[in-house]
Amino acid sequence: MGMPEGKQRYTYSDYVGMGEEFFCEAIEGIVIGMSPSPTPKHQDVVDELTAEFKMYLRGKECKAFSSPIDVCLFAEKETKLDDIKDWVQPDLMVVCDKDKIGEKYIIGAPDLVIEVLSPSTARNDRLVKFNSYEKAGVKEYWIVDPYNMSVEIYGLTGKNYRKLGVFGKNDILTVDTFKDFQIDLKNIFKE
């Protein structure tokens, strides 16, 4: 089943009415992605990063979640589903405010979002989602390129992102949100 025909803009209510087997993302009510399943290389990078974050955050207040889980970027607890026009499914995210973790979706902007590029999503991750995450107030945004084995990290300064660095497969990066957390990218990117 797909989105209702004849509509140009959708709400989260339209989306949840499609059933659990249907996945898509929307910005300002416009569907931006209904991607095929990820490649093994893409999923391996997501899984390795998820493992790093899960181990680091074990026993701490912040929680890491990997896709598929909906994030209603500009929603609050009281927001009606018909009023939600922006929802995404980041590859990985960290949420430090437990009140944002709803029963069925994340309510509002996560603290950190990681998108792992694939050929079908690169434009959205670098442009559409980048701008939406910035506008929503996601404090740290990573764009991970599994094919070039690199990680671009952006941090929110005021209302705008600034590039904090670009790291390659031989680098150890420090997670800006957690200054005592480092990731050896040799464990993430494998030949």
C-alpha cells in the first residue's frame, strides 16, 4: 500500500494510516524518500557505529537508536498527527531528553543524527535533511560516506551548522556531543 493518490502533501496521520510495512520520509509534507533496502556495506557501517554508541551510552541517560524509527522533527508531545509535516528515519541518532522518546516515534530533534550515504539518498542527506536538521536544532550531524570511507561532522553554532571536521578510515574522531568518546574509524570502515 502507498500514500493516497491525488495528494501532493501529506501528514504523519496519512503516513501511519498506510500500515507498518510502508516506510517513507517527508519534509514540509512532501515525500522525500522511499528507499530500497540498504546495501550490505551501508548496513555494516550503520551496525558498527550503532555498536560503538550503544556501548558508550550503556548506563547513561542518552539513548542511541538505529533505523527504522520515525523522528517527527518539529513535533511536541501535544502535536496532533494531522499537524506533523516533517518525519525522517535517520540511520542512527542519539536522544538525551527521555521526554522525546515516545511510544511509537521520537518527538522533536535528537541531539545527534548520523546519516550513512547511499547513491539513492546522498542528495537528500547532504541538502534536504541537512537543512531540516539544522532548522530543527539537531546539535551534531554526521554524514558518513561508506564508499569513500569518510565522516563529515557538523556542529550547530547558533542557528547554523559549521563543519567541525572530516575524518578518514585511519583517523580517530572525538564525538563533539560527548568529549570523552572517541571512535577509531578502522573499526567502522573495512576494506
